[in-house]
Amino acid sequence: MSQLALVSVVLGGVICFAYGSMIIAPGGVRNCVRRFPRSRSAGWILATVVLVWWGKRIYHSPLGNFEQYRILLFILIPVAIALSGYFVDELLAPRALGALLILIPVVILDAARWHESSLRLVMAVFAYLLVIKGCVLVVAPYSFRKGAERFIATDEQCRAWGGFGAGLGALFIWLGFGVY
């Protein structure tokens, strides 16, 4: 199994799980989505994941003239986590989710870069769509609730979009096992 196949199957599984819950329990999903933007715990968890991932990427990157300051990351990352949780607690969860959506495409594009199949472009396009959505959430976190309300206003809409998303996840799983 290639690296792109693994990324595609894992991403497809996560998408199927997330959107499958919209089909099974639309009311519960609607309640979670409404509470998510103001959730301090979700914000702290997502911000911690994002900052640790970002710190790991910087730590393993060539820093040129700043190589001697690499060890400071072990101090700066916990400080950044604490400061972001304290000063950016308003709508931290959608902002952190946006930052995560900006980091995930790094993995997707690294896996798709040298794969021989032309269908790798499906994953590349999806990665860039994630970046766009992530940038919107970081800059305008209030758009999370406004956008989500349009798609999950009723149980029927929630189930329909859940079916679309589950189909997308199934496509990624099929690409992972059948093509990549």
C-alpha cells in the first residue's frame, strides 16, 4: 500500500465517520455544531494539536541562520498554547479547526506529489479546497456557524449532506484501495 493509498483510506474513513453521524443522528449533530464555536475545551484541544504539529514541522525543517534557536520551540509551543487559550478564547475552536484544515493538506500533498496515477489530482484538489476553507475559518471564524446552519437546518438537509459527505469518503476509500 502506497503512502497516498494510506492517506486516502484514513481520510475517507474520517470523512465517512463524520458525515455518517449526520445521517444517523441529525439532531445531535445540529446541537454539537451549534455549541462548537464557543466550546473552550474543543478550542484548547484543537489549538494544542495544531501548535504541536506546527512545532514539529518547524523543528524538522532547515532553519538556516536560526538553527541555534531550534531548542526554544520546546518553550515557545507550550507558551503559545497557553496564550492562545487565554487571549483568543473567543471562537478559538473554529479558528483552530481552520488551522488544522491548513495543516492536513501538507500530508495529502506530500503523499500525492510523486504518485504515478493521474487520479492523484483528486486528492490535490481536495487538499487545496481544505486550505481555502481553513483560511476562511481562521480569518472569519463566525462563518462556521453561518455556513453550517445552511446545511443542517432540517433533518432532511442534514441527512442529504451527510449522504453526500459519506459518498465522498467512500470515494476516497475506493481510490485508496483500488487506484493508489
